[in-house]
Amino acid sequence: MSITILQRSPQGMRSVKLKNRYVYSLLSLFILFPTATAVGGYYFASQRAEMAEVEQVTIDNWKRELSNQWRELDMAKRSSQQQLNALTAKLGMMQAHIRRLDAAGERIVSIAGLDAKEFNFDDAPAIGGPEKATASDTADIPQLLDALNEIDNQLDSRQQQLSVLESLLMDKHMGVERYISGRPIKKGWMSSYYGERNDPFTGKPAWHGGIDFAGKEGASIHATAAGVVSWVGDRYGYGLLIEINHGDGLVTRYGHNKKALVKKGDVVSKGQAISKMGNTGRSTGAHVHYEVLKNGRNVNPLPYVNRRAKG
């Protein structure tokens, strides 16, 4: 096989004839070059795609790792916030305990007649002394929680001790407070005695089961002993009546009131104002009808009125 090539020259057209081995070489070149180009392009394209795929996988891995780190950070923040909330709640409970202890201490000081300046619960206690260095200057939250729990337990123990002491003192004090003595008014006069008298409405002899103290309408009526209010309301003959149970079978009654200052179930102290003097019920003027009952039966209030209060 041969190929003839025509070439223009100054001398005219001339032909060049290629031999077989040149022809085959030229054909191989034309055939192989596009093939090699195609193969090379495919190789480079595949390499580039593979590299792009590797880079995408790497980016995805980084994104996942970053997401995990953000999630762990968020969990850590939430955990820290929960621990701080627990600390805040614990401190609030401790402050409430301290306030209750202060109130109990002030009541004990008042009841026991101690020097309020010496036992001032508003002042921090005076403390001091040499200190040893601790193993660490800082404490983590779990250690702090343990310390707070220990303090809370100590406060609970102190509160129980104070409550027992207060209860003992209150029992002793209430024994004195429940001792019926004195008059139910601060100003006024005794207008009628206990026993038989002429009825102010009919003029006939009638039994009077208490003592009447006259005074100014609206004046304060006071409990003659500590106790629990067992009746507040209207009762025939008494008008607006207040009844106080003092225990041990003793009850006092205060009749003809204008206005009650206590209600049923209230605990009252000796000398506390319980009502305002009035003229309600079977009454001819402003006064308080005062009775003392022992085991449900009227007794003469005069010995209770005249006896001295316990100190």
C-alpha cells in the first residue's frame, strides 16, 4: 500500500509517494492520538471526580464532628445550668431555714426574758482563729453541693433543737398565760355582782351568773387568760358573745359585745383585745358580762378577778 502526496513548487506540481511503513505509521498516529487523548481525558476526569468525592467525604466528616462538638457543648451548658439551678434552690432553702431559726430565736429570747442585745439574731456570730491551707483553693460543683447539703443537715438539726426548746418554754409560759386573773377591761367599774339580784327589766329576783363591768361603748375587751376561742356569735340574752376555752375545764365568756376582733379557732394570749364593748342582747347600757365556767358550770368570777397574776 502506498500514498501519493501532491506538492506545489516553483517548478510546478510534483508528487511524493510514501512507502508502506510510512503509511502505516501515519495511520497509526491518526488512530492512536484521538484514542490516547480520550483515554487520558477519561483518566484525568476520573481522578478529579475521585478527588472531589474524597474532599466531599472529608467535609461531611468535619461537619458531623463539628455538629457533635456543638451538641456536647450544649449538653455541658445545660448540665452546668441545672447544677447552678440546684445550687440556687438549695441556697434559697437554706435562707428560709435561717429566717425560721431567727424567728424562733427571737421568740425564745422574748419568752425567756433574755437580753435582746446579747442574743441579737440579726448580727452575724463573732468567729475567728487560725486556718490551715486546704488541698485546693477551688471546689467543683459536686463538692460544693455536698458542702451545702451538710450545712442544710446541720441547720435542720439546729432547728429541731430550737423547736424543742421553744416548745418547752412555751408550755411553761402558757401555764402562766392560762392562769385566769384580772379584769376584762382596762377602764370602767363593776356594775353588777355574781349571784342573786333584782332583774333590771322585771325588777324580780333573778340569778346572775357573772359580773358586769360598765364602761364606754367601743372600749376594748381583753382576754383574762390565754386560750382558744370556742364561740363567736349571737346567743340569747348575751347578744354578741365570745367564749374562750383555757383548758383544764376552764372557760370564760364575754357578752354584749359591739364588735368581735377574733374568730372561732383563734389562739389568743392573756391581755389580748378580743372585742369592743357594746350594748347588744339583754342589756341596759354599754358593759361586758363576764363569766367563768369550770367543768361546764358557772362559778363566781370575783376570786379570779381579784387574784394576782402569776409571774
